[in-house]
Amino acid sequence: MTETGFCTNAKCPRAERREPVERYPGPGRYCPDCGELLTPASREPVIAPVQALNMKGLTAAAIATVAIIIVIGLIAVPRVPALGVRVCDSSMTDRLVNDVVQTYSRQHSVWPYHYTVTSPGDDACDVRFAVALKGSDDAVIARDAVVAVVNPENPVARLDLDQLRGILTGQITDWSQLGGPRGAIVAVAPADGSDEAAVVAAKVMQGQPYGAHVVRMPAGAEITRLISSPSGGRAIGIVPFSLAAPAKVLALGRAPPPSPLSIANDRYPLAVRLLAESDFRSPRAQASALLALAHSADANELLGRTALITKSGP
């Protein structure tokens, strides 16, 4: 049987409606609207303001008793202050950001939704997770790469950058032009605005536009699933190295094939750095604490969980 609970925040719409909410261990112990703790349905709290109760027929003692119950119920529920920390992520850092915020929240008993995780915009970021081809070693927390992947059954194992650009611009349209079996190439590239698209634009395209035949998709994991599926036998996609499995990763040019070692030492041409820093010279304490976790040895477990490469290498 599904356990339910009730929000304990008197100002929350779910609490005002006495609306039961599914309750489960971890994040499910909190209201999805306001982040307040959920009280199990078997211990439904009294949270309505005293003035909203019908006082007719109640004695002064009864009214006082009700008031005391309400006060005790409200005080007994731990309150977590809203921190309002703006955390900016990107397409190649979003999984890591989620893990860092969740881990920090568990360690410090802070409700994770009090951190606003958002795409970077015009506003300054208390903590900014970003991808760069180069970057200060002080800001680097991990490494990844942009790679070309094909179906595991595809015999092609290596392309040079000119050939990859030819595929993406539409100048190369058949696998036989690359030493493979005859068949039309289905090219799948990341959507504009993603980290992957920015790296391809800077290192591969040389200002040339994508061909009309290229399929654009927003998420690396979705591209990998398509390429690896039985219907992806003729496809080639651009994804992060950390999301490439179980597709076949192609080597580029004369450089070593993409691997934790070739990415860590920048010998693979599309290697990138993942950065964590603040837009503020003196970030607030909560932002500094989150950054400290991202740069700590404790973050290595998180990096391994997302198949990223630690800044110290494999």
C-alpha cells in the first residue's frame, strides 16, 4: 500500500486543501510544492490558523487547548531556511550538478530544492558548472570529451576531422566513401545551445553549417540509445564520452582513441574540462560550501557514477 502524508506548512496550497501526498524515503519525505516535511497520514497535523476554526460552542479552555496543539505541531516540525543559491548547469554537467546538490543536501540536512538549478542566463550564478576547451586548473573538477559514435556493428573505426565535418555538412553521405559498406549515412548531432554543439562548432565545423539531412537531438543519452539500437546500424552521432556506452566510439585523425588517459592528458582533440566556480569574487557561505564539495575528494565517487574523469586523471 502506498503511504501518504500531509504537508505541515500552513501557507502551502496542498496543506490548505488537506491534500494527501505520496510519501517515500528520501526526497519523498518532503512536500513537492514547498519543500516542507510531510507528516504521515496516520499522524495528520493540525495546521489551520486558530482564527479559521469555528469557535461557536467552544469553551475558553477548549480554545486554549486547540491553540496549544497548533503551536506544538508547528514548532515540532523542523524548518529549513530557503538558501536561494542560484546554481547554473549545462548539457554536459547537469547529471553531476544534480548529484552534487543532492549529496550536499543529505550531508547538511538542507532541502535540495532551496538551490535553484537553472541554465545560465544574464543573471550572475552563485555557483556555475560549465564546460570549456581550456580553463584555470583551480576551477577544473573533471574532464570529459565530445566523441563520434556509431553502431557496434559498424566496421568503421576511425575518421579524421575533415571526414567528420563532411558528414555533418552533407558532403559525405554514404558509408562507402569512408571504407564501410554501401549505405546512406544517418547523422545525428546535438541541438544548438548544448555544450556538445559548441565544441563541434569550435573544433570541427570551421564556420560551415550543418547539412539539411542532419537530425538534431537535445540529449546525449537519447542519441546513444538511437545509435546503439538495431535501427541505428547506419547512423553516426555526437555525444559526450561519459554517455557513449554502449555505442562504438570512433578515433579521430592520428590522435589516440578517446579514453580516460587520452582525455586527461588532452591528446584527444575534442577533450573538454568541466569547471565549477562562482561569478562572485566573494560567494555566499552556502555557495562556497557547495563549491568545496565539488572540488573535494568526496566528489570522486560522484564523478565515477557519471563516468567522468577526475582532474587527476584515470
